[in-house]
Amino acid sequence: MTYQGARCSARVVALGLLMLCALGIALGSAVGSTGIESWFSALHDDTAWQIVWDIRLPRSVGACAAGALLGLAGALAQGLFRNPLADPYLLGSASGASLGVAVALALFGGNPFAAEFLVRLGLTGAAFVGAVLAVLLTLVLARGVQHTLRLLLAGVIVGVVFGAVASLITLMRPDVLQGMQGFLLGSTSFIGWNACVLMLGVLLVCLVLAFALSRVLDALSLGESTALSLGLPLVPMRVALVCVLALATGTAVAQTGLVAFVGLAAPHLVRSVVKTQHNWIVLLSALMGGVLLLAADLLARLLLSPQEMPVGVLTAVLGGGYLLWLMYRSQTSRAAP
Amino acid sequence: MTATSVALRLSDVHVSLGGHEVLHGIDLSFTAGRWTSVVGPNGAGKSTLLKTMAGLLPVTGRIFLFDQALVAMDRKQRAQQLSWLGQNESASDDLRVWDVVMLGRIPHQDWLAAPSVKDHAVVETALQATGAWHWRDRSLGQLSGGERQRVLLARAMAVQAQVMLMDEPLANLDPPHQVDWLEQVRCLTSQNTTVVSVLHEVGMALHADDLVVMQAGRVVHQGPCADAVTHRAVEAVFDKRIAIHALDGQWVAVPKL
């Protein structure tokens, strides 16, 4: 039957995206200021080995994992809020993370992408704590998760207020400005193996949970009342989904800063390729997010080589362009009979 | 359960929305295996009544589904016995028709379990019955308003509940599909399914077995559609701007000019 065919195509897309991820990681390990030679000489040359194994590979794997976390979070946000423009940063996690980093920078000084392990860990922790606190505050202000609009508004309020406080701190301590800006743009440059393992672990947990809860998202797409009439325990499931969303976003933001648009664009790209249920959408969006951030990371390293751009700039430009195209397309398709 | 048992019973039900009481003490009972239409002017509380009976709104008063208190029922058990089709419910454009109708099987499925052979068969039957089978692979966004409504109808039917509550099921349907729907409801009631529908078109509503006439949050009349008293009650709530006449063994409502 044909519905079987549609499910197969979701599998094909998943396989394709997995292959793209693998290709991207392979390419990522071969691209850099020393070029592909490091790749060939890695086995007998210690420096080359270090470049490939300790810098390029974790960076590429990390970009893929962070992108996957954002793509997953984006799919959850769009399903949960039943709004195609919902993105993972919606619940205030982004501004919470930036406030956390601003506070940490103001207290300890320094560059957020400094290689010193302790500073790095401290900033990552501050970003994560900030993101979680902001999401919790949003939940408190919205008095739970039942009321979607209230939740969105509370997220906006928390975002604006936390953002303002972060800006104020930056203004009062101009020395943290550069570091702050780097964080706000997002970067994949300094992801180590520890961060990779952490992100991959969280990704696995989030994927399993999201997959198990995806049926609620399917039912919610027919409206809240219909979902309720189908006998689904909406409240606990929504709470669980918001937690997964916050955990995935917080983890990604803490490691890579505010990478723009990946979480918003990945689910859209998936849905434009294949129409299917949310269990597949969630999985495919994670893979798509991984591919997107990997590709952006590669481009960021290639375009100005041997210099590099912050990957967030690229995702913002590409994502913004894509969104514009999407908007234009939906307008023209609506105008058509 | 005999054919004359009561499927749904409401006793002194009050419902408030946004601080305003919109249903003022509803007492109603619906006989199993019969089709009841709810009619009344705009804002009479018809949709609220249907939502209330589906257990979707907080109420004071008591509602019984086959002699069990609705609030005390297990969520899943209630969902198996009672299917609700809302009016103007926003549905995402991205879901495929097949997947939408399969959602109607959720009350019968275990968590994470793949759809059974029976689920597939029921979904196929529902899609065939509403004439939506041919576009089962399309997404909702690719359908017209009427086609979409037929898919949502199939979703409600796929629950295979003993009680079906439908709010404006004929919205956007063209005449042939309205007749299809009438036939499907007759088929459902012949299998002892209880159907309650809100219909703004009085002519369609008069095809039901019974009529509930509402006005300003109260039930002003409940009685058989063929009864002259019922007809007078309907004419009264619509300010006597319509008249009900017999035509070829059917009842029709015509505007009084």
C-alpha cells in the first residue's frame, strides 16, 4: 500500500541525512589551515594527528551534535506550540544563557572561547544554568504549560528582560564586550571531546524521550480539544516535552553559543521533503540540524580560509535567506488558486 | 445493553467560560442508538454543550456516560466510548490524511505500539466511508475545506465509539456529501451508536430522530423530529422567521418572507 511507501521515504531521507553527516564529519576533519595533508600524514606525524584528532574531529562531531540538538528542539517547539515560526530559543533559554555568560565574564573576565579548560567549563556551566533558570522563570510566569499563548508571551518577556540585563552588564564592563559578542554569534571552534560526549549523550536521551512523546505532538496538531478527547494525558506530557526542549537547547547553547536559525529551519526543511508523523519529524529534524550546522561550519572555515567566520553569522545569513524564500513561496502558493 | 438504555445523561449542568455562565442548568438524556440534533440561534450554547458532554470543559453538575460518572472515568476508557468532532479546530497542514485518521485509533492503542491490523482496517473503512480514501497520502494542506472536513469526519469515525458528538459536521460539505453523511449516521445508529450533532441548518437537523432546541444557554425543548410541538419550538427560538413544512415525507424549513 502507498502509506507504506511514504514511510519508506522517511527512512530513505534518514539514511541520506546520516550519510551527509558522515560525509560532513569526514570533510570537516580534512579541512583547515594545514589542509588535507594533515589527514594523510596523521598516522606517522604527531602534530598532524593532533590537528585531526584533537581539533578538527571533535569540532565537526560537536557541530553535528549541537545542530542535531537544535534541530530536535526546533521540531519539538514547533509541534508543541503548533506554530511554524517557533524556535528552540522561544522559552527564554537563549537570553538566559547569554545572561549567564555575561555574569560569568563580568565576574571572572576573559574570552568565552578561551582554550583554558576551567574558564571554558565555567562559562559553559554558566550558560547552561542561565538557560535552565530562564526556562523555569518562563514556566513560573506562564503558570504551567497548559496555556500556549501565555507560555509564548512569558518567553518573550523573559527574553527581553534577561537580554536587557545582559546588555547592561556588557555596557558597564566594556572589557567583556568582545567575548559576549563571540558568544552571541555562536561558534563551533572550541568544542572538545568532552563537550562532544556530553552533547551526544544528551542528544540520545532527548531523542528517545521525544520519540516516545511524539504521538502527543501528532494529536496536538488536530487541536488541543481533539487531543484531549482522544484520552491523552496532555499536562504531564507537555511538561515532559518542555523539559526535553529546554535540556536540548540549554546543552547546545552552552557549548556553541547562540547559533541562529538552525532550530527554526531544520524542521521546515524536513517537512518540505517528507510529510510524516512527528516521531519521524523529530528524528529527521535532528539529523537535518546536524547536517546544517556541519555544512555551515565547513563553509565558515573555507570562505575566508585560513581565517574563519563565526558559524553563527553564516547560519543567520543562510537561515534568514531560507526563511525569506519560504515566506515568499507560501505567499505565492496561497495566491494561486 | 438494550436499545432503550440511556447513553448520556446530564443533570443540572452549569458551565462557565471566562467567568460568564453560558449553560444554565442543563438536564438532558440521550437514548442509545438514536440520533439527536441540537439546534438553536447563534450563541445558544450548542457547541459548549457538546464540548461539555465530551468532558472537555470544567462543569458543575453531573454527567453520566452509560451510567458512569464522566469525570470519574478512566481517560482512555472514556475516549474509547466517546468520540468528539469539533468545529473550526485548527489542524496542521503537514499531517497526511492517513495519519490524521489513524489518530482516531489512539484510544485503542497501547503507548508506543504500532497500529494493529484492525487499526489499519478501521482507518481504511472510515476513509472509504467518507470518500477520502483516494487522497490518503496527501497532506491536509493540499485539500479543500470540504475534503478536509471529510477527513476529520473519518478521524472521528475511526474511534468507533458508542457515542459520537459532532459539531457542525456538514461544514463546507457539498450536497452529495451531506447526503452521504446522513446515510452514515443512519448506518451508525442502526448499529446502536448514539449520535449527537450540532447543525445550524435546520433542514438537515430535522432528519434526526430527536431534536434538542436551545436558546440562551438553556434547553427549551427536547422531542422527536416528527412532532408538531418540536416544530413549533424550533420556529419560536428562531423568532418565527422560519416555518417547518412536510415535503415528500420529509420535513423542510423554509424562510418566512
